[in-house]
Amino acid sequence: MVTTIQVSNDLREELSKRKLFDRESYEEVIWGLIEDTMELDEETKRELEESRKEIREGKFSTHEEIKKKYGL
């Protein structure tokens, strides 16, 4: 079933700013926002924890180090 909802002009403008392309519908924008707030899957949680561990152990490079390494 399709329905119509009312949104303020401010919200409509904010949704417009979040469009990835001009012809993207507001429904697609809203679904994208909802998806962003959904629970992370177990694999992603493990990967995040591993990344946090590497950072705690100092296994990372700063932005400046990478730029210097590649001559940027």
C-alpha cells in the first residue's frame, strides 16, 4: 500500500541534500538513512574489534606518514 506523508520544508530540503543523484526518490533517501542505523552484522563487529586492537597496539600509519611515503 502506498501512502503520502507530510514533511516540513526544512526536512524536504535536508532530504534533497542527501540524494546521491538527482532522480533519487525521497523514499530511497529515507531507506538509506534507516539502513545506516541498522544493527551491524557479526562479521563487521569482529572486523571493527580487530581494527581497534591494531590501533591500541600502534599498528597504524598517520595520514602524514602515508603522504610522505607516497610523495604526496
